[in-house]
Amino acid sequence: MEELTVRPWRKPDKWRLYVNRAGVRGAAVAWLDCLTGMVEVEDPERAAAALAKIEEWCASSGQPIPPRTVRHRPKPAAPPEPAKPAVPQQRVSVPYLPPLRTEDDLALNAPGAGLESMLRRDEQAHNVWVRLVAKATRNPLGAPATLLGLEGERIVGAGLEPLRRAGWRILHGVPLPSGADIDHVAIGPPGVFTINTKHHPDATVRVGERMVSVNRNSFPYLANAAFEATRTAELLRKWCGFEVPVHPVIAVVGARKITQGAASPVTVVAGEQIAPNLAAAPPQLTPDRIERVFAIARHRHVWNQMGNRNRNPG
């Protein structure tokens, strides 16, 4: 057992007995106030040995000492751990987005908004009498291909409405600086879908590795849709400050049959069945990110910054 020393100490109105560890500068273990009987224990690990030494001294002293009370000095609180240096977060700088004006809010566009603008321009090419006759007879003056495309976009727009009711955000006729537009943009838990509508009544459609065949005539729909989605992903990442998954979709309206001949990163679906096809994709965006993407994507100013790169007309 470690040796402990006992040393009495007296002054006027003070009388104490100190128990220390052995040595010239032995650390204090406990001390007794002989006037009050209070024993202050400073080293809990040696408390029993110190009390034994005090009892031994009290038994051998001829001085009366009041009943003793033992009090352990509380352990000093451990110093707080130094705060871990904060991991520097990479600050993502996003461009300034002007306040949204009504005329720049793409969320107000109806399905086929881009083609409707084209029809209005075509009508202005005719004189007023021709326009009045066309209006009276309800014979639109637009090109048949434009009218057919407008009908297709309206059908797909109606097909997207169940997603809107489920909380998705839907845009139509998103204009691009090239003069083209994205027919529809759907924003939901799986990410963003850029949708090109193709209206081919009663046609047989086959999806190949690189091309889409409509009644054996090939069209570069896949490359155009993939390019559009890639550019959209770059644009949204720049303005949102985070990666946004963008999926290219071709919605074929009116086809008698659609055959998937080869795997493709572009989804080709019947326009009338577009909502369940998009909703079946696995979720990738949280609700707050969906709202952030929508706030960016609905602003015409954002799409004006995409830049004009070569792109074959869809």
C-alpha cells in the first residue's frame, strides 16, 4: 500500500490535519477540520487509506474531535473537446435570376404554345379578307403539318395532367434561342423529362438503335431528343447549382403500333400513355429540389441563355 503522511496544522481559530502522499511535495489526499469534524477528500482513489490514517491519528490524539463528516470534492469538469474545424463546403455560384414577370412565366403556356405562335404568324401573311373568311368558315390557315403537330401536343398535354394533379410541375412550349422549342417539360421525383411530341396517325413506328422509322421512313428523332436533354441538364445544373437528372422522351401520338427494336437512352412511348410511363421511373429528386428546378425552369430568361448550337429540326 502506498505510504501516506499525516501533518497537523494550527492557527488561531483553525486546526487541520492534512493527509498527503509520501514525498517532499506529496499531493494532498484529504484533510480533516478538527473543529467541525469535516473531512475533505481530494483524491477519491486513496480516500479509504486517508480515512484510515485520520482514524489512526484521532485515536492517538488526546484532543476531542467532533463527529466526522466526509465530503468528496467534485471532480473537475473535463475540458471541452476542441471544436472540430468545419469542413469547408464548396460554394456553388449560380447566375443571377431576374424577378419573374408574367410575360416570362412559361408555366402559363398552354400545350402547343410554340405552334400556336407559328400559326398566328402564318395568318398574318394573308390579307384581312382571307383571315375573316377563314375565321367565319372555321378553316385554319396554317400548314397541315403545323396543325397536325398542334393537335398532337394538345393530346400529350392532356395526358400529362394526371401528373400535375399528383404534384408534378409541367411546362409546355419552352422556347429556345435557336427558334425551336421543347414541346413539354415534366418535373417530378424521377427528375426532369424533356418531351418531344410526334403525331403520326395510324402509322407503324419502329425504334432502332439510332433512328426511328415511321412507315419505313427514318427520322433522327433519337439523336435530337438526346441532344436536347443533354443541353437541358447542363443548363439546369448551371442555374440550380446541383446535378439535375434529365431524361429524353419521344411521345408518339396516333400510331397504330410502336415496336422497340433496340435499346435506347431515349424513351419512346405512346403519347396517350405518357403519364404512367413517367411516373414509373425511380425517384431521384427531393420535393424541395423539384420546387427549385421548377422555379428555374419556368423562367424564360434561363432558356434564353442556353445558346444557339446546331440542331436538326425535330
